[in-house]
Amino acid sequence: MAKFCSNCGKEVNENADICLNCGVLVNKVNSKTNVNNVSNKKKGLPVWAIVLIIGGIVLIPLIVFAILGILFFNFVNSDVPECVDKVCDDIYDYYEEYNIVDEGTIGDTLEIDGIYFTLNNALRYSSIGDIVPEDGKEYLVFFFDVENTSGEERLITYLNFNGLIDDEKIMTTFIFSDIDGVSNLNKELESGETTSGYVAFEVDKTWENFDLNYRKLLGNKGITFYVTNESNDNYEL
């Protein structure tokens, strides 16, 4: 369809915006629309939205740190020993709810689900290197050989052990250093693999009977080694 200039009447190209004869704009509507479209595209987020976003970025971390600070303050000023004792009691209650499938003493080998524990010795230490127990206490250390015949990989760790000393519940003590060339019992064993390690407890020097219990983290079965303190004069039971 032919297009004509509204000013001089000359025919112009249908895509032209200006009449080449008189120089008058012939596509005012389209030009205005294009200008408006460009203006609209240049518009960004409103000021209130920008303020809200920046405020959130700044305030949220401050609020989180404030909450953490309050929680930490309350924890430090709370009765921490009572809290720890409650957690320990819950753990012990969990450990007590299992069936003993094998039991023995020093020199015996006990088995649970294809894992064989041989208790080679139980020794008392007044100190281990530079590590000294509390007054009136000593370290009671159990030395094991462990073999995995279960057919699958198993984690063998001192955390699976707990003790009952003269009817009082006690948890293991982690010691960083080796003892007599033996490391803390904590290893992932492949099937058919063996390892050696120790499990340590900090106990009163006057202890008489110690029940060393091992239980898998998941399951309702366990084994127990019974040890008696027959002498207070030397440090080998």
C-alpha cells in the first residue's frame, strides 16, 4: 500500500520516517512508541525495593549473630556440668539397653557380628607422657587386637566403649599420644583386616571392679570384659 506525506502529498517509502521532499516526520506515532519503549526498558527497581534488599543483606547477618551471641551467653552462664551429666546419662541409658552376647576377661577373645576383640592387657598409669590425671585418679588403659571377619568394612572406635566401675558409669578418655607404641583404637577396617589399639579411662585409684562394654552404635548386642584390681602396689593387672 502506497504511503504519502501528510504535508506535501509526495509518495514516500512505507518504512521511511521522514519525507525526503519536505523533511517532515511521516511516522510520528511509531517514533513516539519507540521512545516510550526505550524509556520503559531503562527503568530499574523502585527505591523502596532497593532499600529493602540492602537492609535485608545488612540486618539478617546482624540478627543471626545477635541470636548466636545470646545463646552462647546463656550456655556459658548455665549449669554446664548438670547439662553434661544429663547428656551422659542419656548415653548410658542407651548403652544399658542391649544384650551381652559374649563376655570374658584379660587374655580372652570375644566376638560380635564377625568382629573379634582380644583383650591383651589392662594397665594402670599414674601419667601418660606429660598428661596427668586429676588428683586421686589414674589412667586405666585396655590394649586390644581386633580382627574384622564380617565380610564388610567396619569402623572400630573407642567411642563404642563405655565402662562400669564399681557400679558407677564412666565414659572413655581420649588421649592424643601413643601409649607404649600403641595408638588410640579408631580405624576403618576392611574385611579380613586386623588392627591394634587401646581404650583409656580416667578412674579413681581405689577402684576394684571394672566392666568394659563394647556395643555397635546401631544394634542391641554387646560384649563385656570384666577386670578386677587385685593389687594397688604395681601398675599391671
